[in-house]
Amino acid sequence: MSIARALSNAMSGLTAVSRGTETVAANLANASTPGYARREVELSPQSLGANSGGVRIHGIARIVNAGLLAETRLAEAARSEAAVKLAFTKDMETVIGLPGEAGSLGNVLTAFQAALLSASARPDDNLRLSTVIAAAEDLAHQLNTTSKVVQEARTKADAAIASEVARLNASLERVAYLNRRIAIISAEGSDASSLKDERQAVIGQIASIVPVQEVLRDNDQVALFTTEGAVLLDGSKPIRLGFQPAGQLTPEMTVGTPPVGVLQQDSVDLSAGGMRLFAGGSLAANFAIRDELAPQLQHEIDSIALELYNRLSGPDADPSLANGEPGLFTNAGGAVSLSTMTGLAGRISVNSAAVTEPWRIRAGLAATTPGEVADPAQLLRWITALDAVAAPPSSGAFEGQGTLSKRMAELESRIVTRRVFAESDSTIRNSRYETITWRFMSLGVDSDFEMQRLLQYEHAYAANARVIQAIDEMMDHILRI
């Protein structure tokens, strides 16, 4: 081997060492950077004729486990969906309250029944009659507040959908742009690893909104699909999703009736089947809250409000009333029926006649005179009506015979059960996400392994430097001859 050939081999070795130490430094510096993939220098023996010619640098390779990365994204979508639903169930549990908890809906009903019982023992005591009215107003107010919170949750979910659609569109545009840049840089023979890292991080953001699958295309570009098969990006231009928020939602506003909209693709409303293609992730969770979970709870509290109204109205509960006439509770001052029960919990109020003249609590809401001050008959009729074992209104929210207190306890139990289920589901999905993420990260930057590589590069540097030093000494010796 000639001196020139030996010098060339040593210089190629030093160049490889230099690139290698750069990758080690980059790996250690970006060990915690989201989307960063570990780098390795790709080397191979370089041949010059029949003799060894040092090493050839082919480029910098990103080391990514594609299978684990895909699992991580699916786990992130599932975790995001569960987190959104858990937050909703916790908020609903807070406003309705736990069974026996101070300020809960059930406790407010119990306080109202206790006030009626106390007043029935001393119907002549105007203070006790006023206490009944105050307890009734507390009960109506609690139902109003619950209905308001449910609709606020729907409104919040509706606004969140609009925000997530905007983020999804922006992220897809970014991935399309990065695809183009990566293709250009790779065609030039340059290293596009940093852009691939950014693309991986952006796709990770998309995965929290909708579960996404990545398919590698030519020129290091990627196509994106939802797990249910909807095309997000396949080519140079991503799909364009649209959504128009409805603003403040009310119980009467349901999906499919303007202004409550659905997801749009290229300005066309998606059908129910099309919506299912975007199942999973926080986007689907917010649609579920707006269109299913919150309306279900609204229907249940409306049924409670309707049963409360029915039990204390009509001539059976108050002989001074005519058929169909509201009793102690009214629908914003009027009567109510099954056809007008939607949103009743938000409109229910205490009869203004009782508020103005508390003696009507004792004598009857439509009574013309205060009657006997010691007569507890009307109060006892209301107590009996509330404690009666009866069928619920035929609204479908509840089944079976029971008292109003039993119905309220059943509602509270449902809320707690939903929260516990959502919490359990969130815990399972979080655990799966953390497990998969740990496995994925364990295949990423390992500082111990990187330090071992650095030590190997140090030895290679010393060996190549020694060759160059030996050549220098040989040249000096030749020149001195």
C-alpha cells in the first residue's frame, strides 16, 4: 500500500469519526425532544481497485420502530378520547352531587320533603310555610343549574370541535409541506432527518385528535389515514375538514338541525357513516358529549323535573286545581306535558301564587281564602304524593315503580357509575399508553449506549491519527535523507 493510499484511508476514517461524534452529540442533546429519532452513521468499506480504500459514509439513518410508533399513536388517540369523557363525567358528578352529599340534588329534594313535614306539624306557622317555599325554590334552582351546566358542557364540546378541526387542518397542511421539503432535500442527497423529526411530531399531534395510520410513499413521503379508513393525506394536498360552531346550545337544539352542525369534508356534510370514519380521539369524544352523553343526562333530569311537576299538580295533589293546571311547580309559569318536557329542568320554577301568598301552601294554590290555619291536609297530600310508589313518566329515562326519592337516587347512582367507568377506562388507556411509550422510548436514545459509541469513536480517532502521525514521521525521515 502506498503512503498516499494509507493517508487517504486514515483521512476517510477521521471523517467518519467526525460524523459519528456529531450524531452522538445530537442524540444526547435531543434525548427528550418530542419526535426526535436516534441517528446512526451508515458506513461501508470503500474499495479502490483491488485494494481496501477506507470507509464510505452513505448518510445518517433515523432509527425508528415503525410498529411501536404506530401503536403509540393509536394509544394516544384512545387516551385523549378517554380523558375528554372523564372530564365531562366528573363535571356532571360535581353538579348533581354524590348520594348523601351536602348540596347534592338528592339532598335538596330531601330538604324540601323535610320542610313539608315540618310545616304539616304546624300549618299555622307562616315561617314554616315560607321555609317550604324556600326549599322548593332551592330544588327548582338546583334543577335549573344542572340543566345549565349540561348545556354549557355541550357548548364547550361544540367549541372544542371547531378548535380541533382547525388544528387538524393546520397540522395536515404542515405534514404536506414537510413531505414536499423532505422529497426535495432527499433528492439533493442531503440529510432530511430534522424535517422527518418535525413531521413525526406533527403527526403525533394529529393522533390525539383522530387515530391515524402512516403509510410510507415514494421519496420518503407519507400518506395518512384514520384507522377506520378515511383519507387525511395521500399526495400533495390534504383533505379539508370544516365545522361551524353553533354558539350557545339549548336542550331543544339537536344534531342535524341548524345551527347544530356535523363535520364537513370539502364543504359537504358527512353522513353518519362518514362520521364513523373519524371515530376515536378527542374529536369523536367531543361529538359524543355534544350529541349523546349530555343530551342523555338532560333527558334524565327533565324526566325527574316532569315527575316532580306531575306529582304536585292536578286535583289529586291539590283539590283546588283543575285538570292540567300546574301545581306547586310550573313550566316557567305554565303547564307541561311529555311533548314540552325537553329542557324542563332548566325552566321549572315555583308557582308565583305560592311565593306571593305563602298561605296557599296550606289552603291550596287556587284557594280563594286562607281557610283553617290548623288544617295540614294539603301539606299531607303533597307529602303522600312525593312518597307514593308510582311509575315514572313515559319518557323512557327511567323504569319501574318507585318514589321520587328513589328516582333521584337512581339518577345519582347512574352519574357515579358513569364517572367510575370513565375513570377506569381512562386509567386502562393511560396505562397502555405509558407502557407502549416506555417501550418506544427505550428504543430511542440510550445515554449509556451513546457513551459507548463515543468511546469507540475515540479509539478509532486515535488509530487513524496514529497512522497519519506515522506517515508524517516517514515523510520527515525521507526528506532528511
